[in-house]
Amino acid sequence: MKFIGKLSLSPLVTMSLTQFVIGMALWIYCPSAQVPAFGKCWEAFKYLWMHEGVFSQFSKSVQLVAFSFAISLTIGLVIAYATALPKVGKVDVGLIFRPIAAVIACLRMISPIGVGFLIQVWTPNMDWAKVTLMCFSVTPWLVKSFCDIIHTTPVDMMDYAATLRYNDWRAVWEVKFLGNMDQLYVITVQVFFMGWMMLTMIEKLSRSAGGLGILLADQEKFLILPRIFAIQAFLFILGITFDRLAWVGRKVFFKWAEGV
């Protein structure tokens, strides 16, 4: 209860609520010619909920993002931590994977436009094409960010692990993996939202699979502004909800981390 009391009285929460109320008041009482009034958007959302299946489309979008991001996160963690592995005999395992990580990180500079055609040709169906394109969009950012965190681990932390008589493998696991979990969590959340922003474009590859991206594209095609803003407001509220849940997750699982 003390935590809830502190949270409700914090200046950040108070300011956020105040700005939200002001923004809603401006939207309701000061509509513009370009932005539909709140009442019209609310009616449009009720229509979409009853007749267009917003919740079912949302479920399809979440499944796509979650499955794709799980693959990307696995690839990112494996590649990034492989670059920090110690030598096995005379073989420097980390050195083998560093060029691979560098190439993957450089894929951040390549636009998915054009690459999407190749992905459609190389994948067995459109569902896998969307998953692959989503992975292509977010994996380079995960690999680059994870590598930056791992390779900026303070040297004195590794020296401290050596004084505890940790072998090289345990030192990498304890210091570079477990010791940086809070930073990896923050990066993961940020990149997840980057993938969420790519959702509309990626879902357009296959209309038969549905999703919020298809629903939004249909309304944009006919320029039905109340429905467009209703869907965008729904996505915005979902984004805030996910962000707060991620913040609570960091509070719960990484109480020891700085800034928590």
C-alpha cells in the first residue's frame, strides 16, 4: 500500500494525469476540421468493435509480433553473447562470431522495401514472409544494442570475478549475462515497440491473415477519418499499457538495478 501511495502522489503521475485531462478536454471541446471529434471517434470505435472484430484483429497482430520477436530475441542473445565467449583451447570463439554480429548490425541501414520481395520468394508462405520481415527489421537493432552492452562491461567487474576464482565461462555468464540483464531488458522493450511500429506495413503483405494493420489500411484507403483515429487511439492506449507493464516488470524483476 505504501508503494501505491507513493506512486499516486508522485509528481510524474500527477503531471501525466493533468496533461491527459487537458488533452482530452481540447479534443472534446475544441475539435478541428482535420481531427474528428471525440464523439465521432467513439462511435466509430464501437462500430469497429461490433462489426469489424477489432479484438480478434488485435489478437492476430499480437501473435505475429510476439512470435517474430521471440525469434529475434533468441537470435540477438545468442549472437551477441557468442561474441563474448572465451577461448576453447587455441580457438577464439568470440572472435569467430564478432564479424557475423557486425554484418547483422549493419543490416540496420537497409530498408525493408525491396528486401520484402526476396523474402516472399524465399519463404514457403505469406505467414512466414511476415514473420521473416519482422525479424529482419528488429534483429539487427537487438544484436547491435546487446553487443554494445556486453562489450562495455567494466573491466573491474571481470577482475573481481577472477578474484573469486571464476573460470572464463562462469565469469562471462555471471558478469556479462546476469549482471547486464536489467539493461538487456530495457533494450528489449524499446526494440519491441520499434517492431510494433512496423506492424502496419508488414501486415499489408497478406490481407487474408488479417490484423490491425489491415483494418487500419482499409480505413485509410477510403479516408474514413473517425475510424482511423479510433484505431490509432486504441493502439496508443495499448502502447501506454504495454509500456507501464514493462516498467512494472523492471521494478519487480530488477529491484537491484540502478534507476529502478
